[in-house]
Amino acid sequence: MKCAECQCSPLDCRNRECSICTKDICCCLPRKEHRIYQFFRNASKLYATALAIEVLCICAAEIGQNSSFVIFGYKTAIGITLGYILGYGLSAFTTFAIMLGRSTYSEKCAVVVLF
């Protein structure tokens, strides 16, 4: 098992001398910290990324809905239905593409391939 951040295993770092690690301070070394502090530290690091993904998801949904309303009209039930389908579909695809783009391909992980 390897760390996703520094690409070293905890067995390499047990002597507190990690020669493989790509970071200045190895994340595999045990720290004496309460889990609540770790949770809030990780949440504060991910806040900006999560906010950006949320804003992009909302923008994609609005673009999909508004373009469908222009193409199919907004006064018919079919136009409204297709607007919501296109908006949520574009939003889901954009979020999936962002998550897929943030993963690294060097690690062995399960990737769903649709044919």
C-alpha cells in the first residue's frame, strides 16, 4: 500500500528516514494529533476545491437548461422536461469529468469504461 500524496509506503518510513518520499515532511510518519483536528485541517484544505466544483456544476446546469429552453421552447411540457434533463445531464457529466481529471493514472484504481 502506498500513500497517494507522497508515493511511499509506511514500511519505508518506519525508521523516520524516508528516502523515497517526494515531500519535505512525510505524511506516513505517525503524528500525535486528535482526529477532530485532522478532520478540520483536511476540510479546510478541500473547501476551495469543493466550492469551485459546486460553482462549475451550477453553471453547467444553468447553461444546459437555458440552451434547451432556447432550442425547444419553455412554454411546452416537452421543452421544460428536455431543459431539466439536459441541465442535470450536463452538470453530472461536468462533475464526473472533474473527478476523473483529478485522479492519477499511475496508481492502480478502478476506472469505469463505458462502451
